[in-house]
Amino acid sequence: MQHTEAELAQVLHTGPFHLALRTALSVRGLPLQRVQHHLAHRGIKVGVTSLSYWQQGARRPQRPESLRAVKALEEVLGLPVNSLLGLLDAAESRPDTDRPPARTYRSLMDASGAVERLLADLESPADGGLHTVGHQERVRIGPGRQMQHRDSQHVVRAHRDGIDRYLAVYIGDPGCDPGQVVVSARENCRTGRVRWDRETGVLVAELLFDTRLRAGDTYLFGYGFEDGTGGPCGEYLRGFTFGGGQYVLQVGFDEEALPVRCRSFAQVSAGAPRGARADLTLTGRHRTVHLVEQGVRPGLVGIDWDWD
């Protein structure tokens, strides 16, 4: 679709950034390869893929070198000074009402307190007698942007004799009804007692092993949670009280509800700022992102995303 100068002037005023950039490219009739060539002549290196992501809204330029490229784009496309940069500034300062907020420190602490109470109710020792050797989680976000299900493939090692169970914790998004969450014991285990706290959306499920482990034994088992009762989901994170082996997290999205940006993060504690930020690219027909931690340390790791 060919846009007009009037449409370009309007969208440069109203935004959003990606639509303004796409309209400018259309009005000027410049393919992305040609734009990249013009930027390179100005000493700015930016990939065609990045330019494509910017105009689609799949990514937003934020790093200093990316912002330099946006400033140069205004010149290449014959746009008023700061017309594109101003839209980025406005997006940063505008409250993001379309993205569910990250869990607050208070909510994390409330959930943590509920977890401790439920674990105590199930007579759990401090560490459960198990160390994680490897853990792979697959999270699925449904068409309504809600947490749909979470599947785990878990390998553990016993560090004392007599271990025959694992207590799996699920923390739902705001609005979750833990009484409606379905626990599935899928491989080498069966479901035992299940406890939940409705106020915080926390559920703890006892998974009973098919054998009793001795110190040093490893065990592989699989389980999952079916939800869909909570509100829009904007992140998935996992906390680790103790260090362990490899952790892999994959988040998949319904084709009717794809995010525009995904990032991995790490926190040393619930109240600490999020660090180790890295943009993640949707793969598998643009439906999944993942992270890999080769050796987890105490703290939290996860993935968050923007819907719009």
C-alpha cells in the first residue's frame, strides 16, 4: 500500500514509531537495502533485519548506536529533526497500559510466604533432599494472552537416602484461581496431595516417585500444570533457592497473540533490579523464545515480553 505525504505528516505527529517509520519508507519509496546503504555511507552499520523489525514493531531501537541510526534515518528519509526520535521518547514516557506489569516486590513476597506455609503443611524439609541436575520448562501463552499451561522435564539427584517425592510449586498470574488449576503427573511420578492459597494464586503439588531414592541416585520425571484462569501474562520467572545444573525455559505463544518484544533477565533476589537483559528473537514460525542457564545460582531468571 502506497502512503501519502499527508498520512506521513499525521503519523509523525501521532505515532507510534514503527508505523511512522514504515509510512516514511513507503512515501519515499526506499527499500531497506537502499536505506542500509545510505546509513553505511554515514558510518552507521545497521542490519536489514533490524530495520525490518523496527518498521514492523517487533523491536524498538534503544541502544545508543541504534538511536544514532534513527537520527540518521530522519536525514535519509527527509524527515523533520527529532520526528522519529521524539516518538521513541514519547513511548518511553507513556504508561504502558497494554503490558501487564512485572510482579511487584510485595506480590513476590506474599507469594513466597504462601509457598512457605504450603510447604510446611506438606512437611517439606528446607531443601527437599534433592538437587537439580537439569530442568527444562515449556510455558504456553494462550490466545487471550493468559498462561495456558506449563510442562516440566526434571532430572534430580538425591543427597540423602529415602527420598520418594518432589513438591512442585505453581504461582498463577493475578486473577488466577488455583482451585481450578489441573496438575498432571506425566512421567515416572503420580500426583499426591495438592494445596493452594487462593489469595496469592499459589499451588503446591506433591509428586510421588515410582521408587525410593538413595543418596547419589538420579531420577527423571515429568509433570505439568493446566491453567487459563488468570489475567494477561507478561512474564514467566523461576526462583532458585539453591544452585544447580542446567535450566532451559521455552515460552511459546499462540499465533493469534504474538508479542512484539521478548527479553531474558536475571535477579539476585525478588527486590533486586533486573539485570543480564538480552533481547530474544521469536523462532519456530515466530512463536517461541527460550533461554539456557548452564549452571543456575540462587536467585531468579525468566523471560518477559511486551504485547504492544
